[in-house]
Amino acid sequence: MASRYSEVYAAWKSDPHGFWAEAAAAIDWFESPRRIFEPERGTYGHWFPDGVTNTCHNCLDRHVEAGRGEQAAFIYDSPVTGRIEKISYAALLADVKATAAVYRKLGVGKGDRVIIYMPMVPQAVIAMLAAARIGAVHSVVFGGFAASELAVRIDDCQAKLVVSASCGLEPGRTVAYKPLLDQAIAIASHKPAHCLIFQRDMLAAEMVPGRDIDFAEVLAAAKAEGEEVPCTPVLSTDPLYVLYTSGTTGQPKGVVRDNGGHMVALKWSMEHFFGVRPGEVFWAASDIGWVVGHSYIVYGPLINGNTSILFEGKPVGTPDPGTYWRIIAEHGVAVMFTAPTALRAIRKENPGAAYVAPYDLSRFRALYLAGERADPDTIRWAEQALGVPVIDHWWQTETGWPVAGNPMGLGLLPVKYGSPAVPLPGYQVEVVDDGGNPVAAGTLGNVVIRLPLPPGCLPTLWNADQRFQAAYLEEYSGYYKTADAGYVDEDGYIFIMARTDDIINVAGHRLSTGAMEEVCASHPDVAECAVIGIADPLKGQTPAGFLVINSNVSRETSEIEREVIGLVRERIGPVAAFRTAICVRRLPKTRSGKILRSTIQKIADRQPWKMPATIDDPAILDEIAEALRAKGIGI
């Protein structure tokens, strides 16, 4: 179909209030908003300020009332336990009502904060929706997060209740959550009144009398008593959740999400961006501890009346690199969303994509990628292996939904590899120099978004309006600072090249590490890579590339390193001064798949560094330090 993107984007630009008023009609309101946007309220304005609604009602009650009760809301697929469970909208609503009743009995009400520290199990989603039902504010903390980091979040949001589980499961190991929670509460100045603990079969947690309560027991009791709690009406602008950004040091940065604007944006994106119809199966292979899990495992699919996959596993090792394709075939997934790093892990183990062949992917329409820059080679590999569009898109924890992408629901535009395509309605994306002046098409600069941000984006940081202003709005007047570097080409396509921190200065030339990574990744033996800038007394900085090699490669690594150096010289030129390539077994990443480039850089430059709170495996940093020492770097 011909794309309607240009006309829809133009319609938003000519009448933004009319555009969002029409989009707002797609959700249920107890009191419909008469005012669409008030620029004088909040840090940059408020969307739908007089609207009254409830997110849980829009996720569950209205679908059950409309006859969708027997449809699966979630398919819980857990290769680490061998369990697959389908949970209908009606069954989920019953559990959420009962959990909301439990919350009420524990003194939790509208505006109170509930921390959810859970693995990828249905009880985590129930805990989120029960909070939304009564107007409480949830803050999901990634399961297994360090006790000290959890304590900081308990203190910052002053949580009245913590909902947790006895353990989480990683391939080959069980991670006990309860000792981490107990330690966090011991460290925290603020003490939550109660902890609801879901006891898993594989590990029982020791309970603290008077504080800890068995989740399953009280849920069963509330259901037996037939306790039901109606949805609490909340203002559109009331907070739904606080999500602390990963890698926070010192005082955490709590991204606030409102109720009304959030639902309007997610509903619009499910239909018009992802192109998913109610009743279809949608799978975001992420974790509820991250923004993708909030927006596109839980809220987006439920608001749109979809079946969402809740996956407790990994792209490889649970049990093999074919897990994703099994789930797509078995559950009839129409559209999937994952991180490029997951695809690179699959490709590393299975470069020939043999694990795709046994599965019927005939109902699968598209694969979306976000979270890390998607290198063109990985996209082409996936297109070839899967035979469907592979759509890169770009957004942030702060925005809550995509800023730019190729909108399948409006008709796909031509693909430009390396670009997440075009800005979506609501976002006027521009590129400026360090002085805030616009730069010419194709010129690398600071990517900014003209204010106001659209519905669904953060209105502020939790209890920190001034910090929000300083971090995002002050540097470029009239704009939101994304802290990403990139350019817009002559066709209006956006190219996100790196975080602004990852732009390196080589002898006065501002160079993008993303562009160098793209070249490194194009080498047939390279599964994934990271490029950083290392301090150099003559040039200021010089780049170094860290290469992870495909599993089936047995050549000398020194040969591959030489070839990659030659490729960068050939495609970017001698100006890049790219003379260091280092083959490593794996790259240090956060649990959400982001490569910890700044930590690698600090190790290389012998600067003080702190163990990142979100690191997946700390031992990898020792491996990186050893690889650097072998090259005479960081000694």
C-alpha cells in the first residue's frame, strides 16, 4: 500500500491539538478532556489536563465489557521453567481486582508508591495493573538489581509497599531476590510497611514476620471472598508510574509517566506505527524492568486489545538460537520487537540462520528493532533469514514511545539502511550545533526535539522539576535535548550515530563511533562490535574497536583485526586514525543490551570508574582490561 505518512505528519503539523484530540477519542474517559494542551502548566505544558480516566480500565475492564474476555491477554512462555500458560482478559481482570483489594487492605491508595521487583512472571504484570487500578504509582525495578541501587529507589519514591518474588531464573542458575530485597530495606532510610512475596517453586524465601506477606495466599483469599475494587478515577496528568533510568549514579533519575497522554500515544503507536490490529499477537522481547516492557509488553498491547507474549528466557541458550522463531510460529506472532543486540547474539551462534528453517513464520509480518543502533549488516541478515520487513526505530526511556521509525500502519516508506527513517507525528526533530544553531542537511550535530513534547513523553522527573529543566531543556532553548548525535538527510530521514558522549574528537575532527561500528560490523566474521575513543597526547583521541567474532570462525584473530582496520581506512578514510582493533570474547552490556562504552573508555584511559549498576556480567570488564593490557593500553 502507498504510505500515508506524509499526509498524516502534515495533518499533525498543521493542527497538533486537533490531531491529538482525535487520537484521544480512541481511549475511554470518565470525563473527556475539553482542553487538549495547556502550555503554561508544568515544565513545558500538560496534555489533556482536565480529562479523567483510568489506565487499568482501558487495559482490561473495557475489553471484557466489549466481549473480549475469553481472548488471551498474555501468553506466558518460559523456556527456563518449561511452562506455557495462556491468561485471558477476564482471568487477568479477576486477579487484578483481587490484588487491588489486597493493596487497599495494606493501606495503599491513590498516589502511594509501590515498588515491583520481579522476574518475568504474570504476577509482575498483575502487580502493575493493580496499582494502576487504584491510582497508586508503580515503580518497577529490574529483578536481581543490586541491593544498594534498590535501596536508593525505595528512598527516592518513598515506597509504601514492595512486591517481589523469591527468585528469578537465568540460564543455568537461580538468582535469589529476597536476600537482595532484605538488604536493600536494611540500607534504605525509608522502610516500606509491607512486602508481598511471590514464592516460586524452585526457591522458597524466608519471610520477615509482620512485614512479609505471601502473594499467592492473600490473592487466593481475596478471590475466595469475592473482593472487588472498582477503578479509581485519576486525572490525565496524574502519574501512572516512575521508571528510574539505567546506569544512574548518585541521586536516581525517576522518569514520570502520566495516565492520559501515555494511553493516547501508545494506542496511536500500536495501530499506526506497529500496524497491529486488536486480537492479534504482539511480542516485545524485553523485560518489564525497562521502558519497552512498560510500553509494549504491558500497556500498549492491552490498551489496543492484543495478546502479548510474556517471555522468561534469552535469545540464545534457552535452549538454542531458535527460541525466538519457535515462539513466533507456536503462538502466531504477527509483529515482534526486540533489541539489535539480541539479533546479533543469535547471528553469532547461528550465522547461517539454520534454526529458522523448521518453523512456519507465515503469520509473521514484521520485526522491529530499537534500544541500540541497528547496524545495516544485522538488518540485512534478519531480512534474508526471516523474509519480512526489519524496521529500525528510535526512542528513549524519556519519550515512552517511538520518536522516529518506518510506520507500517501508515504504509512503509523506502528503507535507508542505518536510519530509523522519519519522525512520527508529535515530534519535530532537528539537528543543531553546540551553540544551538541549525546545521545543514547531512551535517553531524546534536539531535533535539522542538517543544512541546507530544503526549506520552515524560512531563518531568520524580520530585525534581529543576533537575528536569537542567538536564533536558536548558541547553537548547525551546528544545528537548536527546543527548544523541546524528544528522537529518535531504529526504528528512534521521540518522542516529551515537550518544553525544560517544562522538570523538580526532585531531580536531568530530567523528561518529557509530559510523565506524557500522564498517566494523560489515566484516563477515564480526558478530558485533563497539568503538570508543581513547585519549591520545597528539590527536586528543584515537578510536579503538572491540570485535566479537562469529562462533563458527577459526581464523587467526590478528588477521581479522588487520582486515577491519583496513576496511575503516578504506570507507571512512585516514582521518579516522583507526589503528586499533581488538578481538574479545564478549562485550560488557547492561541487562537491557546496551553496550557499556563509557566504562570501557574509562578502563582504557586509566580513569576511575564505578561498576555499572545494570551490568549483566561484571567479569566481562576484567576480560576487556586484560585484552587492553595485551595491546599495551590502559597499563
